[in-house]
Amino acid sequence: MVKEADLNWIEVPEDYEVLDATALGKRLGFKRDTVLAYLSRRTFRRIPRPNRQLVMGPIWYEKSVREWEAREDRARGE
């Protein structure tokens, strides 16, 4: 997970939890390496685009991941 000290210098919106590639992979059922492979290939069909690209790596906001999952479910008709 992303450490709080790493995020002190960036603004994170209220009610948003920050996820790194490992946490996003666990949430979506992928391994960290799979998430990083999708990122390196710029393939965003199975993962959402990162909200921020930091030196330590990409990060996603939990709320935006939930919104992306809801859109994907609607697109699949679930």
C-alpha cells in the first residue's frame, strides 16, 4: 500500500482512499505484475487509468475505481 508520508505533498480529494498497483490488483483479482503489464502496454480495458503518476509509481483513488467498476458492469449488462 501507499504510505501516508509519501502522500503528504500531494492533494488527495476527501473520501478517496489511495491504491497502488498491488492494492488495485488485489481489488480487481489480478497480480501486481499483471496490473503493471497492462500499464506498460497502455491497455486500459481491464484496469482503470491511474489518477496520478508519481515517482514511486501510479496511484488510483478508491472512489474512481468503484465508479470505473460500475461503468464496466453497466457496459456488460450486469
